[in-house]
Amino acid sequence: MSKSVFYHAGCPVCVSAEQELLQLIDSSNVEVVHLGDNQSRIAEAEQAGVKSVPALLTPNGNVLHINYGASLADVKG
């Protein structure tokens, strides 16, 4: 993996974290994945170790959970 992946669900906490993150990291270095709109990527996030959103998956495979918006179980519905 060459860039980070930012997973979120569109909640206010997630949107705020996305805005802050994109001010810190150039958008060409991060893929933003809205799991509410793209539920087919939830399994990918779980496999990477994401437990809640918003979360940033680094190129090294580390998951950084940022604040707390929702658990992945909540996102699945």
C-alpha cells in the first residue's frame, strides 16, 4: 500500500476529522472511504483492524482510531 486510507461513516465527528486530516495530509496521499456510501468496503476495513470510525490506515498497515464516531457494527446496521 502506498497511501493511507481514511475510513469514515459521514457522521459529524467523521466529517470534522476528514477536514482536519486533509489539511495535514495531501489528498494525493490519502484515499477517503465513506463506509456509509460504500458498504462493500466494510469487510476490507475490518480485515485491516478498523474497529470504529473515523480511522486512518497507514501505508505500514497500522490503524489509527481518531476520536469516536461509530463502531463498525453500527455502520453495518
